[in-house]
Amino acid sequence: MDVIFYFSILLIIQVIVWLIGGCIRLCVFGNPFLLTPRNVFLNLCVGTIAIVTGYSIYTTKGKTINWLFLLIALMYKFSDRKKIFVVGNDSDKLSKLVFLSLSFIWTLAMFLYYYYRNGEPMFFRPIEVDNYFTSQLSQFLNKGFENTMFFANIYDNMDNSVLLSPYHYCETWLSSIIYAIFNINALFSYSVILPVFLLSVMVWGYFSLVQDKQISIFFLCLLLMSFLFISDLGLQMKPLFGENFIYILRGNNLMIQSKILFISVFVLLGVLFLFEKDYLALFYSQLLLFPISITIVPAVGGLLGAALVFDYFKNRVFRLEYIFPFGVVIVLYLYYVYNGMSASISLTENNPIPFVKMRMLVTTPLAYVGRYSLWIVLLFFLNTKKCLLFLNKYSFYIVIFVVVTVSFRVFLAGKNSDSVQFVSLANTVYLSVLLPAAVLYLVLYSDSSLSLLYNRLNRKIPIKLLYIYIFLIAVQGVCSVDYVMRRNVYPISEKRMIYEKKVIDSLNFHHITNVGIYNNGSGNSHGNNLVEFYGIYGTYLDAYKNNITYWQLNIRDIKEKGLVPYLYELSSVNDNDFFRMQFCLSKQIEYMIVYKNASPSKEFLANWNLIAFDSTTGERFFKLKEL
């Protein structure tokens, strides 16, 4: 069965990454190979970064931002030899077999959920529409192009050898490695295998926080459900306040977007070091976020920079072991961004800066307090005094976080409307990791308000209340995640299924590499799974075949986003059927999809045979006649 095959791949990946990370920690850092939650988590983190770094450097022949991982690792190794991923306290209250069993059960459950939530295997739909883009990106990465200039990458005669554009490549690199090594579908790899692997790493991260604490298996499973499915109340609050106030994004939780999951793993790594009070390791673990994703750079850069400035003025000490690596990473990353701007089509918009959105300095904190109010109430219930002390002590950093993320969002809004991710993504990542970590700290690492209740009430009452409340939070998270997934995976009608099956049965997937797109609309038809990005398309065919290139075959009435090959080659030539046909022949386009809003001429269609017609959408699929 396919489900057993793909789940086996997932388990093999976990073992390989764990072994690679363990060998690196043993050979380079001198750490013993121990099968404890903490060491498993560290091995998985180190192994993941090592695989991504090595593979990307080899594939791109060194033209990658991931060299920064090696530099950060070297600076950390030589910063303090006595603190190189120290073993720490590896005595665990629960047995290693219990942790392994729980990890296997959670991994299997999450895999089955993703596997079947994305739709039937024969009619696969990713839970996030952007996955069409990232699956195409992963295929270009495997060809050695670490940029989003898809148009340039498909032309051999263009100088694209030095193009590097800032983006979030790490999770895409990992998916690229998975689908290339195991020869599976790239869209499936990114939509199912990758997120489940990252979630399984986070499971070991949470295990590492509780491994030496007395905790029941039931309570641990309850916490894991609430942590992994953590979701805000944005969906519930939208009818009350409107989308402009709540800032709803498609993925308001960790399980929807793999790019959030990859960042969250290393934020959780920082939490582990914070719990252990290993501040040097915490600092370097957060430096790793720079090459991981540009979307989190303003937040983490602002927080680390503010911490260094605050420490200097407070203690009047120039901590070179922190300031030097931070300065090096900042300078190199700014140089990378500056040189990559010319290759970034995502910065091609030219709109005025919406200064009115600076109101987000006030509305953003209010919105997220409301969105995560269930968790905030839980924290104050556990220990009101510690929560107030935390707000008083770290209010400076909270202000810096809000100011930096909102400023980047506003000042880059004129260049790219997706700059909203500097706010929404950063808030989602940090709150989704730090709030559960704070709950663990108050329950297991400190004297909580529960101890006061013990003296006044029967001991069972507050524990039951805590269990019930966390269970309700978990239920809310599961329902929200499932709603978003069902909403994003557009339902397939019976007629649509018949149409797609007829198309699939007519194709020779061993030879199909180029498909023409005749579309006069916006370029995005989510219900039919037509997605356009930077001059390249993605369709439902991507769920069946890797490395399909989609070519636009007409001039559209709307403004193109990105360089479109058809327009590039059209130049001053008249847009006519003769040129269009020559374009198809030169690109070896054998199949064509025509959408309802497009009307090719009868003379042009005379060169094609109609294979299938979708009466519900008006979409038609053609095959080129023998010429």
C-alpha cells in the first residue's frame, strides 16, 4: 500500500537525520551518542542543518546562503570549548521506550492526518495553495538555482549563474532532498512528508523539556495535542472585529505552513537552551534563523540586537563572544540581501508606503492578546505573580519586537504586499512555541498557583480543572486546524474527478515535460488548482509528475507579475497564431489547458485534439496533433 510505503520513507528519514546529527556531534563536538529525548532532539536539529547545508552547497556549486550555517557553527565551536552542545542532565523519569513509543504513535497519527486530509491519493490537493509554488521551487533547487527567478532558470541563454534571491529556502531544500533521494512526487513531499517530519522533531523537542520531570503519560499526551495543534482565535474573532484588525492569514497555526514549522523547530531549540540557562547556545541557535528564513530575520535580529544593547548599558560590559558573531552574521546577511534584490521579483511592486498602517503598533498587540487569550488566561491561572513579573522584566523586548516587525511590514508594503508575513508569521511562530513552553515552565519548573490551591481545596480539583482546560484548548486547536485544512483543500465535484481522471489516463507521464496554458484571467483559479507565480504556473498535474513546465500562450488583459516567457520572446513580433504555434513547437509543448475565460482562434485550435472537457468550469484539455 502507498500509505505504508510513504510512512516507511518518513521513518527512514528520521533515522538517517538522527544518525548524521549524532555522528557530527560525536566527531566534531565530542558528545556521546545517547538515546535520550534531549540528545535525539539535538541530533535531529544538527542533522537537518547538516544535510541541507551539504546538499545545497553541492547542488548549487557553492552559490547558496547556507554557507552561513557553517560559519555560525565554526564561531560557536571556537567561542567556548566547554559549552559545545553539552550533554546536560540526561536522567529521565519516563523510560526511553516510552518516549520512542509515544514518538512513533504521534508520527503515525500526524502522517495519516496529513495523508488523508490532502485528499484521496488519486486526487491529491495540498492543504496550502502556496505548496504548488514551493514544489516547483524545490525542483529548481535540485537543478542548482537558489532563487525565485523561474523565468531565467528555464532559459539556457540567460546569465542566471549568479542569481541569488533572499527567501526561505531551508524547508524547501529539505523537501527537495527527500523527493530526489526517494524518487517521489515533489508536491507530496512538501505537503505531507516534510511537515510530519518537522512536527516529529518538535515532539522530541517537547520531550527534551520534560525528560527529567515527573509527569504522567496522559498529561504529556494532552500537552502535546494542545502544543502541536495550537491555534489562535482569529477565525472566531473575525466576525466580531473584521479581517483588517485580526490580520488573518491562510495559516494561523503551525500545522498549515511548513516554513513556519521549520522556524519553530529552532525557536524550540532556543527554548531548550533557555530552560538549561545555556545562554551562549541560545544565542547561536537563534542566529541560525537568519539563513533559515528571511521572514523571521527582522524579529530575531531586532530581539538579539536589543538584548546586546540592553546588556551593554546595564552592565557596561562589552561581550565580544556575542557582539562579534552577531555583527558578522548581520553584515554578511545584509550583503546577501543587497546583492539578491536584483534577482527578487517579489520586490517589483511600486506602491506608496502605507504609513496609515503604523496603527498596527497598537492594534497588533491588542489583536494577538485577543487571539491567544485562551493561553494567556491559562498562564495567569497557573501563576499570576510570575506572569506580571515577566511582563515587567521583558516589556522592553516586547516593544522592540512589535516596533521592528510592524516597521518592516509597513515600509516594505509598497514593494511587496506579502510583507505582512513579517508580522503575522513572526507572531505565530513565537507565540505558538513560547506560550506552550511557558505553560511547561510554570507546571513543571516552578511553584505555580496550583500549590496555593492545594492548601485550600482537595488536590484533585485543581488538577482536574487544569486537565479539562488544556483539553478544551486542544479541542479548539484541532477544530481550527481541521477547518482551515478543509477550507484550503477545495472540494472536488464528481464531474471534476471524471474530467481529471480522463486527462490523467490520456497522458504519458514518462514523456510529458511541457504544458501550454491559455488563460486570460488572473492566473489563479484555486478551485481548479491553477496557480501562477513569477511567470510560471502550477496545476493539479504536479501531483502526478515532477518537473513539468507550464508555458503561457497568450497576452492577457491583466498586468503580468514577473517575467513571462511568452511575452519575452514575443517582443516586437505581432501576437498571432503563427507565432503562438512556433512558440509551442520550440518549447516542445505537446499538451495545452484552455480555461473558460480564454478564447483561442479556431485556426489555432485546428492544430489540437480535444481530450477532455470539464462542464462545471469550462476548462478544456488538448493534445497537439501530429504535424
